[in-house]
Amino acid sequence: NAPKATSKSARKATLNAAPRGRFAVKAKGAKAEVPTAPKPFVRHVPEGDTYTYSSASRCDFHENGKGQCCGSASRIVIDSSVVEIEAHAFAHCHSVRIVDFSAAAKLQRIGEGAFRAAGTISAIDLRGAAKLATVGAYAFSGCDSLATLYLPASVSKVERSAFQNSALKSYCSVEW
């Protein structure tokens, strides 16, 4: 288990931009690995402006005939039952502008390529996901409008190219 960050024992990480928007995170402290069980696939394309992603959601871009799992929704809400956002769940959801993590208190992992190429998302605030430990490889890769990112103190692992080809282009220091 990763230690919880407190005012007495805050962990510090450095988020370094590399060529083409690739980022590397170097952090002190234990890395959390979140075991996951395979889930059965259920084809789903929502209708309307808001799509609520719950623990019962099982959409995958590749398994959905390379169709957007978000349908035409401009807003995705991650509900309180979600422990993991599946790999490629919202890949190529070009209509999505807002992803609401404010109720995602149980979220522990964002899967590989989960929001890959969702180009109209400009900001991600993950602070509502207080148990988030891992941001998967390529999770927000290709989100070329993504310019603002807030991570919760619980994050201990950001996998390769998680923010590749985003608008996060400068070197910055992240404290948690």
C-alpha cells in the first residue's frame, strides 16, 4: 500500500515534458498496483448530452466496432461506483468537452488509452478521485486541447505517455 500524503509526509514528484508532449513522473514513495479482473463486454452507445459511466459500464472503443462509446455526449460523469475506467472506454470521443470526476471517490485506476484522442477536453480535475493510484499508459494521449490537469494526492503511478500529444507542454513540478 502506498503511504497517504499528509502535511507531515507529503510526497513530491516531478512531471517533465519531453519531446512531443510525453511526460515522465519521478516520485518518492511506494507505487500502488491495482489488481483488476476481466469484465464481460456489453455494447453500448448512449444518447443525449451527458453520459454517466458506472461500474456496470463495459464499453471499449475497439470492441464497439471502433465506434465512440460516449455517443454524441459532450459531458461524461464518472459515478461513485466506478473503481476502474476500462481501457479505451472513451477513446476517440471527439464530442466530449467535460469529464466530471467529482463523485468518483472509489476510482483507483484509469485504464490504458481510456480518453485517448478525446481532443476537445481542455481540463481534467481528478481531485474528486481521492483513491486514484494509477493513470494508465496513453490514458489522455492525443487530447490535444488538454492544457490543465489536477491530480489527487493518492496518485503514485503515471504510466508511459499518459499525456502524450496534449497541450501540457511545459516542465512543471507537482507536489502531493
